[in-house]
Amino acid sequence: MSAFKDMVAKDRDIFLNLEELGEEHDVSGSTITCVFDDKALRERQGGAELAVAESSILLYARCEDLPGRKGFGAELMVDGRPYFVNTWDEDMGIATVTLSATINV
């Protein structure tokens, strides 16, 4: 592996480290380490607050830990709750996935 690829792999491990930012969550039946980022999600939404009947999350995880890239509107279960994919981007082995769910009130 090249020195750059080694650096990227090490950076991913630091970012997703359970003692740093990472948390374990059940994603589609597998326990994986991921990071949820509410601040980055609000920035992507232009600072807008969510509607009362909607819940959104921005998830970062290793691409290989997720069940495979899904398109807009596909369902992804997170901690036993169904969410729908808004965006799914992958860069240097990290998937950045925005998800939304409707809240029944």
C-alpha cells in the first residue's frame, strides 16, 4: 500500500475511533462504528431547522461497513428505525449519508 493510502486508512481509524468521535450503532442488522453530525447536517440544510414531523441524520461510516451504496429514497435501518436515503457520497473509504424519517405524531 502506498504511503498516502496508509495515511488515509489511519485518518479513518482516528475519526471513527470509539474513544474519539465514533459510536456503535445498528445499521441494517450489523453493529458498526459511525459518527452522526448534526452541525454539518444543519449547514447542508442552509441552517434550517427540521419540521416537527421529520427527523434527519448525517452519518459517516467506513464504506465497507455499510450494506452497499443505496440510491435516493432507499430504506436504511438505523438502530431499528427506518430512514430513507437523501444523499450517499463516498470519498477515500468514508461514506457520508444523509437520511430522513417521518415521525408519526
